[in-house]
Amino acid sequence: MKKYLLILLLCSSCISHKYQKGIVKLEPNNNSKISGIIYLTQEKNGILLEAEFENLNRKFHAFHIHQNGDLTKNDGSGTGPHYYGLNYKEGNQILGNLGNIKRENKYTKYQDFLENLTIDEIAGRSMVIHAKKGSRKYKNFVDSGKRIASGVIGVIE
Ligand SMILES: [Cu+2]
């Protein structure tokens, strides 16, 4: 019995993540002037996101994880649909809906914690900023306008 307890205790602290750090360099879409860098750090229950954006032009911009890492289209359409989460079921939180970025000035510093997400599962996908305000974090996606900046989620080992 003691042996099983020990194994249980060990395993609750050994949830292994292949990647601990990620980085995204945002490039403009649809001829916007928006750029930015996003730093991702894997923590126990999610990802710490720290970012700096340049030239946001509205008070709020929707911010999402999209399924694909294809940046070859100027309108950002290569990034495909929104990312829902690995084990998404109807009614669950939509993990790719990161809510809205609130603009500060020419430069905007932004920080968030993305619960229940791992860098492993989003590596190679993309992060996208939209022209308009979207829905609140983890709720259903609402139409948030054109894609104005996007970047592939890269990993750092
Ligand atoms: Cu989106």
C-alpha cells in the first residue's frame, strides 16, 4: 500500500512537458503596422504569457490562438480556424480564445495566464490579433474583424 502511495505522490509532481519556453514574433497582416513579441513560459497549470505589442490602433483587439502556423497569406487566412483545445467537447471553455488586448500607447505591455494549456500542444500553431474587440476570454468566439497581426508559436529548448 505504501508503495502505491509513493508512486502516486511522485507522479502528481512529475507532469512532464516537453517544452518549457515558447516565443512568437508577430508580423503585420492586411497591411497593418502592428508587430510584437510574445514570451511563453510553461507553468504547472498553464502558460504564463508576457508580451509587448507595437502600434495597436484601437482600445481593444481580440487575441486568439489559431489552429495553423501558415503565415504565407497576407490576410492571415493561412492560420486557419480558432484553436479549441486538445480535448474540447461542446460546452467546454474554448482555450484558444485569449480575450482582448487593451491598448496602452504606441507600445502596449500585456500579461496573461492561459489556464489548462501547454506549450507542447500549441507549438507550431499561431497567435493572431484581430482588428476589433472580441468576446471575453474562454467564451465563444464572436466576429472580431480582420486579422491584423499573426505569428507562429515557436519553441526554445
Ligand atoms: Cu482569431
